[in-house]
Amino acid sequence: MNINNRTLLLLVLSIILFAASSCNTYKNIPYFQNVDRSNTVNEKIDNYSPITIQKQDILGITVTSLNPDAWKDDTEKPNGYLVDMNGNIQLPLVGSIKAEGFTTNDLRQQIESKLATYLKEPSVNVRIINFKISVIGDVAHPNVYPIPNERVTVPEALGLAGDLNITGIRNNVLLIREVNGNRQFINIDLTTADLFKSPYYYLKNNDVIYVQPDKTKSNSGDRSYRTISLVLATLSLVATIVLTAVVNK
């Protein structure tokens, strides 16, 4: 085999190795890789549970009835009702009511029942007005995001943050959650469809999502790691060709 053939062979092998390396990197990028896309699959949603009220939540509560004068507008708190450290709120007419541990719908029914003594056919609306989640780390727009309703998923939260950067590690996203005075650290894998069945697919108030950058982020700064990989592969190829030529002189 002459030098030109050897050089050509090394060139082909280097390209194959680079392509294989690129494929291995790409495998870590797509989301939900094991979803069956061959046909339409209907899966029952059985991992959603309504959010329960916790201490320090702020509740927006509005009341209407057939005798509205009994519940004047000035008795409502425009900034909401704070759930105190005992898990209670202080409501006009009925006083202290346990809120912690109840869903907003459960609390609504409880308040309506208590107000029935004072109001004609009371109708109550309850919502958590300080519901928020935080998305930090290697995403396009890290921030604290208020949630106007009580249902938000991991993909939705990442969508609010502009999605992960290409350097974000997708199979080891960290969810930080505080429940009943305990802090939980949960690893989430975005590359598998198992996420849809996870009990952590639906987020709760004050959840924090952290996306860790891979090593290329610190090595390359703001430059694309794909460009750097290509440059390194090219330099390696040139060096191989040069060394081969020198050895075969």
C-alpha cells in the first residue's frame, strides 16, 4: 500500500470515528427517546394528584352570595390570605380555618359549608396566588416563573425557560422540592418517556429545577461545543496524515 492509499484509509477511518463520536453525543440530546411513534397510543393519566396547600401559601379567596351585603368587599384581602405556621387562615365571619393539607377544592367546600350559617347560597373560589417554580442552570432563560393555575409539568416549566441549552445534561436534571418541612432531591431523565409516568412529572409550588451543564460548557464558554469537536477532529486528522507521511518517507 503506497502513502496515498494509506493516507486515504486513515482519512476514511478518522471520518468514521468522528461520525461515531458525533452519534454518541447526539444520543444524549433528544427527549423521550423510547416513545412508540409507530402509531397513536393512548395512555391513561394516573400520576396526577391535586396540589395541597402548605404553610406560607397565599390564598386568593372570593365569596359571592344572594345577600352580598353580609360579605362586604372590604372584608376580603386583595393581597390574599396567608397560611400561617399552624396551617390556618383567618377568614371573616368564621375565624380560623385549617387550610394546610387540603386541596383548594376541599378548602372551598369547607368554607362554603361554614359560611352557609351567615350567607344565602355562598359561592367560594380559592386559588394559590403565590404559586411559582424556578428553573436555573443551563437553560436559555433561567428565572422564577409564576404559575396562574395549579397544573404545570416538567416540560412546560422548561419551555417557560426557553428549553435547555445544547450543553445541558438531559438525563440528570435535578428537581428540588420541599414538602412538610423536608427537602427532596430527585433526578429526572428527560431522554426517556418514563418521565410521563413519574410522580414528579407534575410540579408543585416552589419547586426548583436545576439543569447541569456538561463539561464542554466550562471548556468552551459560549462557543458551540459541536464546532470545537469538529475543529479538534480536523486537527487530529491533519496530525495523523502528517505523521504518516513522515514515517513512510
